[in-house]
Amino acid sequence: MERIVVIGANHAGTAAINTILDNYKDNKVVIFDSNDNISFLGCGMALWIGDQIHSSEGLFYCSKDIFEKKGAKVYMETKVERIDYDKKVVFAEGKYGQRYQQEYDKLILATGSLPISPDIEGKELDNVQFVKLFQNAKDVIDKLHNNSLKDIVVVGAGYIGVELAEAFRRVGKNVTLIDNMHTCLSSYYDQEFSDIMSENLSSHGIQLVYNEIVTKLEGNGKVEKVVTDKNEYHADMVVLGIGFKPNNQLGKEDLELFCNGAFLVDKRQQTSRPDVYAIGDCATVFDNSIQKTNYIALATNAVRSGIVAAHNVCGTPLESIGVQGPMESASGI
């Protein structure tokens, strides 16, 4: 029996955990997650914010109860503080100060990604929002019920920014979309295609602001204005969607990293330490289009990486066939 510890239980972690519990029932699986929910489909947030779906109920597909019924030990709202990779021990602290030391034979890091927080004045003002977790989306939706909140500025015109701009406009808000590039979706499409999206956004009443850099946010307690290097824009809410970075806090000193800080893994999701695997947004992928290691943070890739890692952790050799898709990158500031 192997003692398998999984840190993180969103898409990649959930895929790995279910694969182990469903196919390798003799192992002891221990799960740590700092959040209070599992498997939130963040890609559906814009549908929820835009009132295309009327609740968050359908945005979850797994839970603590499901894992526990299959035999796992699950610690929610429990933050892993450090890992002793030499002694193979995970140190964690629960919501109410409980402390845990968990030994492992195999470790799966599914720590995901973190939203990029720009170094600009005023980002601590009220109604300056990130939209990453379930709690972020709920907070935004609760605030949208305030009729005095009329003007929303979305910073970053990548996939997330464009979807959120559409969602806010769908519920009747005045929306300004700002990006430092010359068009929206600039990291994903040639301009002949991104121009079509720009035209679509503009035709639905979204103000497009390209080639401008946000320099600060202003307001008295609450955000009131977005200042760029060229103009100023009134804002009752500002959503920062400028990109994500791999969450490598638990291994950046102990594991080999990719150029952007992601855990460098092989096609079996194995890190530079043989008993440690990394999956999802915290890890690299093999990019078939360039035949090299790359970083492509997508839910589909996360799920596949979780399945691959789970089989290898449990002794069944399995290599990823590689992926192809647009590279996630920061934009907007």
C-alpha cells in the first residue's frame, strides 16, 4: 500500500484523485486543499455573472463527501505550509489552528495558478476584484445587485477579460475593456480574427480601449477611476483579468522549474524528484505544435495530466501524448 498525498483538489487534483480511488483501491490517499470547495468550474463564471445560468449549482462536479465515500482522507480549508522533500513529510495547518504532519510515499502537487496582481497604486480599494475562485465570482454577483454600480472596467482583454466584459454587458452594465495590446485576444489569434471579436464587442456597446497601460486606480475607499498612460475612465468596479502565474510556492526551492516558474515535468508528470508529480496549472506540458515543453494552463490539459500522473504514481506506466492549444499569457497592464 502506497501513502499518496495530493495537494490541491480542483480539476487536475480531482482527476488524479478519482483515478486513484476508482482503479487502485489498496492505496491510502490523503488530500489537502486550502479552499472550502472542490472542482469549481471557473470557466463557467462568466455564464453565472451574465445570468445565463441562475446559480452556481451546476459549476461543481465533485465534493469532499464523494472522495470520502471512496476511502480518501480529506482536509479542506487546510493550508500546506511546507514540505520536507527529503524526509517526505507534508506540514499543514487547518482553519482553526490544527496542525498536521503527513508522511507520504508519493506526492502529487496540484496547486494550480494564482492571478497576477499588478504593482499599481489603488489596487487595495473596495470593488477592485479578481475573478478566479468561486468566492470571487459570488462576491461580484452580490455587488451587481447594487443598482448604483453602473460602470465596470475590465483590465485585460484575453479570454477571461472578453468573457467577463460580455457578461457584465449582458446584465446591463456600462463596460470598458482595457488592454495594453493593439487588440483583444492578441496572444491567441491573428488580427484578422481578433478584429472580428473587437467588432462584435463594440457592436454590443462595450467600450474598447487598446494600447493603453493602467498606471493607477483612484477612489475614496471605493474605486472611482482607472488612470492609464493616456486617459482616465470612471469605474464603480474594476476587474483585474491580466493573467495567471503557476503557484510554485511549495516547491520553488526544491524542484526544477520552467522559465515561467512552473514545475518542470516529463511526459509522466514526474518532477525532478522521482516520488513527486505535478499536474495542472502549476506544471508544464509537452506542446506538440513546437515539440517542446511549454506552459498551457487549460482545464482540459489539467484533467489529462491528473489522469496520467495517477496511473504512474500507482505503478502503471503511462505517458502523455502531448497537447496543443493557445498559450495562456498575461495581458492588460
